[in-house]
Amino acid sequence: MRSTPPPSGRHWDGTPVTVHARRSLRVAPDGVTRLLRFGQSDRCRDCGNRFEWYHGINQRPVRLHPHELPVAAVPTSCRWHVSSGVAHPAGDGSGWCRLEHAALCPAHYTSPSVPELAGLRRRLAINTRRMIDAGAFAPPSAPQEGEAMPSGVCRPARPVVELLYVRYLAASPIDEIQCVAQTRCRRRCSSALLTHEDPAGAWRLVPATAAAGQLALPNAMMAVYDLTRLPCAEQLRWRTQRCPQHAATPSAADLAVALWEPFDPLVHHEHIHTLLPDRIRHPGPAERGRKAARP
């Protein structure tokens, strides 16, 4: 006697096999956010190369190189790893690790004591030169055509902003902070937070006090863009990093993370400026037209 195999699509006892259709991870079009994880891809404003934003310890944003590297090619002091969406400045015991973008950025000087990273940094520098030659990237240090920075003007690349009585370190100059909301074309809004129509903050010199539990810096003054005199709703708009149009539509999705880093004068001492900016450059009609036409 020979047993008869069960028909296709049934178990050995003849019961039907239930096959669940596999679904890929996606975001609903009407969702309140389009952020799937903390590693948000972005481009360095200094060199144009890609990196990923992660939240480090104490909720501080960290820029990591988008690819993993073998630990043999990275010094122990430069190794990072990501666990549960949080970046940690150490190895995880595996044969691979992550690397902070600041150690590779060709726009900044890197100590020659790390020869293992010279080859990768050279490749990023070549990629930066190719983007500049193709017109796809313009370094921020290069003056724009027809523009000249007046003498004595201090324009911090990463200014300190005080809003809701908390000081934050911005990721870009005040007039270049971009809205993080999604447009109807499913792209990131190109509008800036600083506009002519809405009230703006004011620059002022304040003592560079330390964080809680730390000693104050002696005789140190710093320039801070103060927003605490604005209405609470306006400060919340800046905190959520939304333009006035998308602040009125809270159902619009977010395509990026609001890059406000809690300011610590002992950690961010290189971003302390003792001169007040003479002015804040508002975008003119021609520049607003170029930003609106940007894909």
C-alpha cells in the first residue's frame, strides 16, 4: 500500500494552508509623519557628501557616515555603532562599525594622526570636486555672485537660538533654517522659517552660562538669537521647524527631523561668538523665486 501525497496547498491532514500575503513596510499617504527611523539621510552643507542623522546619548544629533566600515580600518577612538536607533561612540564587538562624518569631511582639517581614514577622506574630496565642477554643489564659503559680506559682520554657521527659555544650537544660519514639512508634491518644503511677514527674534549678548551642575564660564559673553519675546505659538512654530503655512496645517507630514541640539557651552565652545551680527539677510524676491522653482 502506497500513501498518497496531500494535494498542493494543503497540510498532511488535508486542511487548507493559509498563506498570508507579504507586505512591505510603507507609510500611509495620510499619515502624520513619514519618518520611519532616526537615520535620516542628508547632505553636508560644507562638502556636499551624504550622511545620516542619528540621536546620540543625551538626545544629541550625530552625523554618521552612511556606510559601515570594517573595524580594522577605523581607530578605536573613532568607532560608533547604532543600537535601537541610538548612536553610541564605541564599538559593539562585531567586525563592523560606523564613523562620524566630521572625521571624514574634506572641508575641515583632520589630524594626520589617523592615516587609516586618509583614503576614504580622499574619495569624499574627489566626489566634492566632481559635484562642484558639475554645478550640483556650491560650498557655503564661496561668495555668491553679486554678494559681498561687509567687514565686521559675524554670521554664525551654527547659531545659538533661545526659544521657550531653552538654548539650542541650530544646524544652519538663521535665514537658512528650512521647513521640515511635506508639500503636496511629496517633497520637502523649501520655505524658510524666517519671513518678512512674521515677527523675528533679536540678537543680544548674554553670559555664556554652563549647563545644570556645571561651573559658569568666567567673563564669557556670547551672541544668542532670542525668540523668547515672541508669542508662545510663534516659538512653538520655530521649535517644530515649520514655516507659517505648514504651521497652520498640523496634518501635513514631516520629511525631516527638526535639528535643534541642546546647547552646552562646554561641548559647543567652538560655536560661541562674541560679536553681534550686524544684520539678518532676508531672502529677496528673486531668491524666493529660485527656491520655489527648486525641485
